[in-house]
Amino acid sequence: LGAEKAVNAINAACAIGRLPAGAVYFPAYEIVDDELRDYRFYAADMLHPSDVAVDYIYSRFADTFFTPGTLSLAERAAAVTMRLLHRPLNSEIAADTRRAALGAARIFATQNPAVALALDRFISKHITV
């Protein structure tokens, strides 16, 4: 489905009241196509956006739709996930590092129950205990 057809379909749905009030279209495709044309914003296959492009789109999306509270929560969640994914070079401290990261993740989940399920799924998918 081309971008123009997608935009037209969304605009038509909005015009006839098929989308919830306040629903809007976020132009991620157009941002990539218009602002991120350079090859460095594409993965090796030259079809998909690179991590840099994904980060840019996420940043634009967050700036557009996130409240300051949501942005703060997302930043703290990112810090927790980065800590969980960290692999220390010194194998002697790896187990302690993992335990500390899991402990911090549990505290974060307790303090933020809205993200607890997603954090549990992330841990079960990416972290070997």
C-alpha cells in the first residue's frame, strides 16, 4: 500500500467518522522519504530504515505525542533495558551485574505498574537468569 493511498484512506476514515475523535496520522513514512533520504539512514539492504532513522522517527513521535511524564517514563524504561542488556567485559562480575540489573528492573516495575508486564516480557525474551 503506497503512502499516498494510506494517507487518503486515513483522511477518508476521519472525514466519515470511522476513527475515534482526536485520531491523527503520524507521517513516519514521509519523514523518512523527505528528511532522511541519505543512504546512511537505511540498513544494509537499502530498503529498511537504519537504527539511526528509527531513533529519529521515535524522537519525532515522542516530541509530538508524549506528555512530559510519558517522556520521562520512556527514558527511565530505556535506561533499565540498557542496563539489563549490558554485558560486562570482566566475566567475574557478570553474575553480580546481572543480579543488580534485575533488582533495579524489579524496583522499576514495582514503582511503575503500567510497564511491569512489558518489562517482564522483555526480561523473559532477552535475559537468561
